[in-house]
Amino acid sequence: MEDPLRSQTAYYIAGTITDANGPLAGATVKSGEYSATTDAKGVYSLTVNKTGIYTLTVTAEGHDDYEATAEFTDGTANHSLMVVNVKMSTTIEFGEMQEADGSTIEAPKIENPEKENAATINIPTGGTEENTKIAAVVFEEAREANPATSTQPEASKASVNNVAIKTEPADAVAKEDIIIAIPNPSTDANLGYFDPENMEVESSEAPATRAAAKTVGFNNNNYIITIPQGEKIAGKYSPRVKFTKQAAASVANGYNEVNGKAEIIKIENRDYDALENITLTLKIKNGWDYTVSPAEALKAAGASDALATYINNYIETEEGGTNGSYEIEQKLTASVSGNHVLLYGSKRGMKTLERYQYIKNAEICCLVDIDKQRLDVANAKLTATGRPLARVMQGAEAWREACQLADIDLVYICTEWRWHTVIAVEAMNCGKHVAVEVPAATSVAECWQLVETAERTRRHLFMTENCCYDLFALETLEMARQGHFGHITHCEGAYIHHIKLPQPTGCYHSDTQRNWMVHSCAAHGGNPYPTHAIGPIAQLLDFHHADRMVSLVSVTAKGAFEGDETDVMGRINTALIQTRNGVSIMLQLDVTTPRPYNRLQIVCGTKAFVQKYPLPTLQRAEGEPLTGAEALDAMQRYATQPAALLWQEGHALGVPNEMNYAMDARLIYCLNNGLPLDMDVYDAAEWSCLAELTQKSAIQGGMPVEIPDFRNHK
């Protein structure tokens, strides 16, 4: 059924209003006749009915008003979303005035004045007129936080603190240089990938009162701002740290000595916005005979655990022991053209990162996980492959904020199954395309939710890790497209993989010796992991275009008890599916019994038969069957489509998993070039819904169950 609201003109402005303490509830966002109030999570949403520039006025009790803009240009697609996130500034209230001359004035943060001081104002003896008094506080300047459109200066994302100074009398001037010391929120500011010589500080005051940009330096990990002799003291000092366009010189003095011989650059995430065309040249040098491990030496010098471990392993692997030398030169670019990717996940997310080092025109902008150690390791993987550091977000709910980041185009979900739909829906509602590992959903209701959200938001949803990019599957697909099978009558697919593991690590159920996948499959009663089996078949039969699944029956082997009646093993699900065109399909799942790995991949046609497992076989209607290497060699002539060429490219590059490399590279290529994706939300829903439907049929003793028509909303 067609959505009656789809034809109405509507554009959406949404985002989050925060302050230094987090989400800001009850804030008002207004633009002309349009108005909204933030909820408990600081989220607002405005619906406007025409293109143009909208000036948003944000107000909240105890905070300074802030104006932001959102623009929908002529030609903007109907139902487009513009994300505008605003971080508000708490209204400045000064504390007790202090005698200025010869004093060190402590400036606490407005938001937490009881905690440690956030800055100091150092006034030398004779630095002010007699009886001059000063009060100072540290505040966070209101700003658009990762805005979709912004007029903000090229500045740090983060959070170099801003200092407000009040004097009595109000026009008091400095008789000597007055020093403002602002602690760097990161670790040692003298190390890392930026250089004090390539930075400057701007004051937020008008040039008339702040004639020259204040210089910045570093002393004991403080930003140092100087109020020159003769200038007015009172005002707001906002040290927006800016990079010059070429920062290659930043590494000239950026080495740590290790054991007196080794030199290694310390790479830590400073969480600064990327600017245009900044090329950083990093030289990593090592060479020593050591009595302690490189990891220990590097940690002692201040390197992170992840970086120290990585370099230690590199040295001992590449250099063959405890001595030797090498030098690596990496060029990192802070602004990479192409798709910007948010990666959310753990162990499988690491594997995805490893593949993306080979993929062009995609930047990993943000990493999200509940575990800080995994985030450190992930960033170490990025830098080790020459990619810029990504911002990191840690916590069980961090993904919600991350989905709203304006510099993210694609959210890549590598989590446990139960989070797939939740995160995917949120990401699409925030205007992001989604790549989600299989299965995209675990119920029919979740499948409908994905379809509705993708249609409403006009965002892509691509289900990854689905075996459609297996080279044999790609060759078989091309055979079908060329008509070599004749009329296809029957297909088979399976996921047979003995993955019963002793006490694995990662995201697992605490009450079982098996990982969450094995646990789910054993307890499910149907086939909760049908996508590997059905994916290549669905592509071959061109589901929701030329054909579709209409019904299934499913049976599940009872299995055996191990230990107690809650520990069911040995379950094997077999499903038979009928398509609209009369093709029969058999799917199997078995991850608990000691059977050889097998994904079947069988296609039966009136002119030809192929199978990959257990023995590659190509049989034509006439002639002898080809098996083993002969069959694989004969299939190679069909490896001509773009995805097959990407598989071959991955193989030539030495990528650990050519199938998934081809999948990711193809996804990014299509997104960057405005092409339809090889698989869409309807594919994700059709394949994923089999989990619930196979369970339903098996529980009912193999009764037939209808399969929804997601594309036509039936």
C-alpha cells in the first residue's frame, strides 16, 4: 500500500541539543512558525514544507541563546533530513572578585566549579593598576557540533577551554604581559600529529579590542595565551586552534627516545576536526638492542598500550628478534574524499577495519564500542595502515550520538544480532546509509520496520557478510544471466559450520560455553542464520524483480542434551521454499555437529548443473561432468562482472577475505558514484524474515507458512 504522506512536501531538521554536561532537555528550537522542544535525550525535530534557509534560534534556561542555520536548496529531494546539532554555552556568572596585582587567579569551569581549576590567570607584580580586581571562569562556547552546514571558523572540535575575564574597573588594562594558562584536555600536547608552530589562537572579541591574534605556546601541557601590555584585560578568550595547510614539518621534533636509541612518534587521538588538504608526514623509526621489550619501553615513554603492542609485534616479526632497525614513512591526509564511515562493533568490526585499509575513497571517521581497549586497538590498526585516526565514542549508548554526526555518510554495524535493527533504524532516521551484518533483523516485525524506515528516509540499507560475493557465486550468477542454465528448477544453499567453541571471548552469553551465535542457533528451533544460504540463490533468481519466495515448510532435528535440558546441541534445520515461478529451494543450517564446512551452492537447470561443495562440479546437458580444478577453471570464464573483478583485485592485494573485500569495495563504489546497490532493504527483509518463519513452521510440525511480499507491502 502506498504511503499517503509520501507525496506531501516535507523537509526535516533534527538533531541534539547538549551542553557541557550532556543532553539538554526542555530546550526550544524555533524558526519562524516552526518550533520544537527537546526530549530527555536532547533530541528535537522540525518539519518544514519548502526549501530555503532556516535560521534556528535555540534557547534554554541558564544558557546563552544560539543561532544556527539549515538550508534546503532548490532541487533537494523531498523528505530530506538536515541534521543540526548544537552545543549550548552555560550563561556566564562570575564568582568572587580577587585582588589582581601579583596574583594567580584560578578560573573554575562554570559547569563544575567545585572540581579542579580549568585555567589560571598569572599576573606579575606591577601587571595591573593598584586596586584592580579580577574574576575568571572557564566556559564552553556555544557552537554547532558537527553541523551539516556551518559558518564556524576552522577550529578545534574539541575542546580547548574558553576563558572569560571580568575586571573592576571594567576598562582595566595590562601594565605587563598577563599569561592565561589553559590545560590541554589531551595527553602531552608536545607530542602527536600537530605542531605548535603551525597553530594559532583567535580571540572571539572584535579586532578593535583584540587587535592581534594572541600567540599560543605550550608549557607543562598548557596552552599559553598572552594578553600584551597595554591591552584591555576583560573579555572572552576562545583559543580556536587552527592548522596551517601544510603540517609536514610537525614531525621534525616529534620523536620520543626509547632506550636512548629508538625513536617512535607517539600517535594519539586529539579529536580535532579534519581540515582541507592537510598532509602529515610521519616517520616511524626503530633500531636497538634491547634488554626490555619494545612494548615496555614504549609504554614507559608514554605510548598507548595498543600502539606499543603493535610496534612490538612488528619488530619481532619483521626484524626476526630483539635487534635491528627499520623506518616507515606514512603520509596521512586529514580530509579524504569519498564516503565517511562510522564503524560500530567489536571483533567483526576489527576484521572490517582490516579490509578497509585496501578500499579507496572511504574514510573511517568514527569508531564506537563499549570497550575502550578495543577502540585503542582499532585506532592503532588505522594508523598502522596509513589512515588518519578516527574519533572514538565509548559506551552502551554512544552509538546514538554517533549516528547524528554530520560528517558520517554510512553507518557500518558489526554488533550482536539483537542490536542490528535498532541501530540501523536510528541511523537511517538520522539521514545515514546503513551497512549491517547478517541477519539485518531477527523477526518479521523488524523486517517491516527496516523497510518502512528506508522508504521514509530514502536511505540505503545494505546487508553485508552474505556470501553473494563468493567468486563461485558470482560466476554462477553470470552463467544464469547469460542463459547457460536454461530454465532453473531447483537450488540449494546451506550454512554448515562446526563452531562449537570452548569459552570464547567477545560478545557472548555469560551462561554458556558457546558464543552467542551457537547459543542462538541451538535454542532457536528454526534457522536464525539463513542469509548465507539464501543470499546467492536470491541474487540468481532475481528476487522481488523476476521472482520471489511465497511459502516454506521447515523441520528441525530434535538434538541431544549435553549436561542438562537447557543445553541443546545437534539441532539441524532444513527448510523447503517455493517461489512464485515454481522453483524449489532447500536451505540447511547446522553449526553444532562435527560436519565438514559446507555452503552447498547448488543450481539445477534444464541445460546445466553446478555445485561448489563438497566437490566443485559443472555438468552440462551434453558432455561429461567437470569436477574439482577442471570445474573451477571452466567457471573462471564467467568472472567478468565488476564484483568478480573486485574479488580478483582483493586476491592480488593479499586481502585476508576476498569475498568480503569485494562486497565492501563494491558498496563504497556504488555509493560514491550514485549507483543502485547490489542489494537493498527488500533483500535484507526477505532473507532475514526466514529466521522467524522457519521457526514458526518447525514448531507447528512442518506446516506451510506464507512469506511476506515486502516490496509490494503485502
